[in-house]
Amino acid sequence: MSGIEDVLRAGPAEATGRDRLDETVTEQADHEGLVDVAWTEEDTPIGHIVLAATEKGLVTISYRDADATLAVLAAKVSPRVLELPRRLDAARHQLDEYFAGERTEFDLPLDLALSAGFRRKVLRHLGRVPYGEVVTYKDLAVKAGSPAASRAVGTTMATNPIPIVLPCHRVIRTGGDLGGYGGGLDAKRALLALEGGASPLF
């Protein structure tokens, strides 16, 4: 096992915390195929986000801080996590287009490793909710084949690992109440306003 791999296997605290590996080591680790999860940070019109991807695709867009997000990725996906912004270029570009009002659908491979079972099934249906439309928690429960599971759908929305791309902001309560949102209700309102024809957020 190489010294670089030793550091990666030690987890984010060593490899991706506030004291980051230098660029040469990062590139070498990437070249040697030692990185299972690449991540980067981005400022958006609705707040700061952390993006991460595996070889399968985008695995998270998180409103939490980097350290908390990386800890989850290390525990649930792989400890071999490293900051490699260029691996997220496509996702960042599409998000920029979305916030500028130039994109209504995302074309990105996704990795649902952070969800399983019923939650994963619900997320697949969530991904089909069209731009500019809203559905209720009950609607999604019905689509997922469990009409009485509105509460479970709500939990799925609260733990959605890839918000915006999997548009949990388009899910509201029966009666029109917005419900909750991981990025905060102001962010949810802004996303719905954008998709409703309001001025682009950039």
C-alpha cells in the first residue's frame, strides 16, 4: 500500500480536512486510481454547497459544512475521499445554467449510495417531477406504490442526498404548505420562484 493510500484510508480528517493535501499528491492519487469519492465546494445564489461524486455519478449535494459532509461520505461510501474539483465540473456547470434560468433538466449520472430501499424508490420517482411543477408527499407515496406512506416520503425528502438535481423543493404538503427543506425555506421559495418564471437567481 502506497503512502498516499495510507493517508486516504485514514479518512477525511487526514486527507480532506482543513489541512488539505498539496496539488501534486492529489493529482498522483487521482492518477493511481486511489480516489473513490471526489468533492468540491461551491457558492450558489441559495447558499454554500458541497458536491461529491463517485465513479458512478453525483452522490451528494449537501447544504451542510464540508467536514460534516465528508464524515458521512467516509462512513457510508468510502474513506478514500479527496478534493478534486475538476471531477465535478459537469455538475457545477449544469447548476450554474440552472440558477441562470438556462436549464430545466439535469443530465448527470447519479449514485444513490446514500439511500436504500423505499427511500431510493421514492427518489427515483422524485427525479421525474417536471421543472416548474409541484407534487405532494402523498402524490409521491402513491407513485412509489405505498399510498399510506406520506410520512415516510417526508423523511425521504428530509434526507435527500442530492437536492436540486433530485428536486425535493418541488414537493409540498397537501393544502399548499411548503413543508420543510434542508437548505431552508428561503432557498425552497427561491427555487420554486425561479422555476415559476421569476428572474434568474444569478
